[in-house]
Amino acid sequence: MSPTVLIQGGTVVNADREFRADVLCIDGKIAAVGPDLEVPAGATRLDASGQYLLPGGIDPHTHMQLPFMGTVTMDDFFTGTAAGLAGGTTSIIDFVIPNPQQPLMEAYRTWRDWAQKSAGDYSFHVAVTWWADSVREDMGTLVRDEGVNSFKHFMAYKNAIMCDDETLVNSFKRALELGAMPTVHAENGELVFLLQQEVAKMGITGPEGHPLSRPPMVEAEAAQRAIAIADVLNVPIYVVHVSCTEAADAIARARARGQRVYGEVLAGHLVIDDSVYRHPDFATAAAHVMSPPFRPKGHQENLWRHLQAGNLHTTATDHCTFCAAQKAAGRNAFAQIPNGCGGIEERMAVIWDAGVNTGRLTPSEFVAVTSANAAKLFNIYPRKGSISVGADADLVLWDPAGTKTLSAKTQFSKGDYNIFEGRTVRGVPSHTLSAGKIVFASGDLRAEQGAGQYIKRPPFAPAFGALAKRTADLAPTAVTR
């Protein structure tokens, strides 16, 4: 049982509006929202005067405890979710990634076991890395019995987990039947494989070769191909970590045609450019190796514009922490550097500082892109992403005047590098509540191992109903001759 907590005097911010109200949390749920609520006996009171009260952040793209390229990330499900709580993120959607030929259910059980130590709530996308009738059956089991309503498809990583078009078509079609959202990592794996070899032949073996092997058009081509397949099959599609103007433009064009395409952007891609790969220190340059890579200056502003315009819907981190010793595996070959950066702890502050403080986003738009939109797309709204009666008591007291200088020296994440190192942000969480419990208070992290709950997500989010009606309305007919 969670303690009773009354938060008084703050400005509640939901995706649709902001208003002054008290919020009462009882047994892990929001029990009342309104002015001048009575204080129940024995309740803990929090003074939110001068602060905003936001729904807990949802990071829809993390990789905790990920085995990748022969090593495992520094943050496991406890340390990673605990770091998230310190930054105002109370829920994550991580990824189950089966090996080629591995049954989906077997991989899912492995990840569920790892995640039992989570400090915050968690859910899973499940990757489809190969195709057979057994994969089709496992997809059905995951949706019906395990509350999985999204499937991931890697269009990169040739000779490992890359999907060919046949697998994409089969999996997208099955996802539509099940009411589950197909998601894609959009990079043309064949071109990446070729370019990695071509760049190495030029004598470029350091981290600066990484963005050269994955130029923007490699991402844009894959995004356009996945969007076209989804269009033909009439299934919605969610494109993860959109990093460049060309891919964002492809999403915008599809949406302008009325296609249900959704885009995700990482906090890092909004504020960091590709100059990091030319840093003279190998460890610093390698610390930024992730896929897609950071892009040349100019792409960041365009991504912000697409976020403002509603063509990009969610913000995430792709939190995947490898330390300097692990990254050093690729000292002589950039393609061998384990891909991944951190960010779950910094995401909300970076987006507030670079978004709300600059006028790119309103506070309500900030809530939309950090929690509410993800909750809606993955069908857990208003349980998550909303401050309303009956919702989970996942809340963040946000101090808009508070400042912090981001650094690996002060982060809670176990990674040894911070891609936002030295950036001073204005607007930080003062308190975080998860299931009604105060888990972070003015720098004091009180995360509990195993306190997080697995969140089942029902299929057939509202977009599927609209698509079904539209399909029926436009159904072709045979010509009677």
C-alpha cells in the first residue's frame, strides 16, 4: 500500500490544459484533483507553490541490460529506471530482442525476468528478427496474454537482426490483425554494410567514420520504404529515433496524405550535432557512437520544427549505456564500437530547457511529447500520461526556476559518460512520485529495487478503429460485366 500524499498549491499541466489544483494520491492512484482539497488524516503534504505538477514521463525507447556486440550495458533495469525517476521519468518501454531463430516467447521471458528489479513501471516492445509460422503464433500469444501491443523491426544490422522486406510485410500484416503497432528502426542495412567497408578502405577507422557510414539518406530511404509498405497494408506505423531532416520530411509527407505515421525523436538528436565524432579524444568521440548518428548542424532545428508541427510525436532516449572500456573494443574499427548513449535521467530537463524555455513548446505540448502521446499511441492513456482521477499516481513536481549542470560526475546512471556533459539546464524535477510514493526529493533518490510494475497494454488503440472504418469505406468492388 502506498502512503496518502496531498500535493498542494501547484499548477497542474496536462496535454490539453494547465490549471491550479491540489492533487490527492491514495493507494498508488490519483483520488482527487481540485482546489483546496481537505487534508486526510496521516497524509504526507507536499508544497508545490511556484511549481508545475506534470504526469510522470514515459520513455518509449530504452535498452536496459542489453546484450549487444559481445557485451552488456552498464545500466540494468534497476539502475536505469532509478536514474529515470531522478529525472522525472516514471515509466519505460524497453525492447525484447530475440536472436535469429530464437522463439519470441523465450526471449520475452528472459527480458521479463531481468526486469523484475525495475524501480519504475515498465513494458516491452518485442522485436521480430526472423519469420516463420511460430513467430506468427508467438505474436498472437504476446498480444493476447502478455499485454504487448507493439513490435519492433530493425532495418539495419545486416547478418544479425535485420529484417528483409518479406519479414516486414508478414509482420506488419500480422500486427494489423492483432491490433498491434509496428515500429521500425529505419536505416538501409545493405547500404550501411557497404559504406562501413568503403569508409574503412579510405583509412578512416575512428569514430568519425561512423556518421559517414550512415548518412541521412540511408535513414530516409528506409523510412520511406517502411512507410510505403505500411500504406499498402493500411497499418499504422511508428518510426523510432528520427534523426535527420530527410526522414522527418518523409513522415510529414505521409501524414499530409492522411496516412497514420508517427515519429519519435531522441533528446540527443535535438541538441547535439556530428562534430562530436571529430573530438581528438577517442573515448569522447566513441561515447557518442549510436545509430542513427548525430547529424550535421541544421538537422536539429528542423527536428524541433517537426516536433512543433506534430509530425514527430514522442521524445525518447534510446538509453543504452556502454562504458569507455566497452567502447574501446572498436578502437581500430569504428564498426566494432558498441552503439549506444545514455539520457533517461536528462531527457525531460533537456527538452524543457531547449523547448519550453525557448518558446518552441508550451508546457502542455511538453507534456504531450514526454508522456501523453506515448501513452495514447501505446494504449495506456489516461492511466499514464494524465493527471486525472483514477490515473496512476506517477507525478513530477517541476521547478521551472531550478537549474542543474548535467555531468557524469553527478548522474545516477551507471554509465561513465554524459552526452550532455556541461550543459546547464533551467527547469528540473524537485520531486518524483511513482505509484504515489515519493521516490526522488530534492536530490535524494529513494528508488526501491523491484517496486516497478509490469504494464500490460491492450491492443487496438483508437487509430486501428479509424483505419478499419476507412478501409471499409474505400473497399474496391469488382466490375459486373
